[in-house]
Amino acid sequence: QDALALLAEVAYVDMLEGDTECHVRFKTPEDAQTVMKSYKEIQIKNNWKFEVLTGDHEQRYWQKILVDRQAKLNQPREKKRGTEKVTYK
């Protein structure tokens, strides 16, 4: 995220620990294009490969986001009373 933020405003990085692939969302499509135009230096330095998702790949990624979001919302969570949420120092 830090390396790409030098070129454009990064909105979100979707990556799990240990993954060799990640998805980076930028604030605007123009930000993504800026990174694509400037990626040679970053690619060589970090041995990264960039691709802008389009078509079916993009649709599958947005579907993955919806599924992940729904799974997170459906997770059981421990309910706490108001006084238990507050921590004092």
C-alpha cells in the first residue's frame, strides 16, 4: 500500500497474510491508470505484476467482495453491555 500510495490514492488493499496475489482499489479510475503508466519502476523494484480487472474478472471480484461482506455480517459476535464496552485507563 505504501509503495503505491506514492503514485496514487489507495482506497483499499484486499490481501490475506501469505497470499502471493492481492487486489488494490484506488479512489478513482484515473488513479489506477496513473499506477499502470508508472508501474515499470515499481514492478522491477518489487517484482510485481499489475493488471486492471475488466469484464468477467472484475465482476467476479465484486461478487467476492459481496460474499466476504455478507460472511462478515453473519458472523456471531459477543454482545456486550454498554458498561462492558468502555475501558478505563
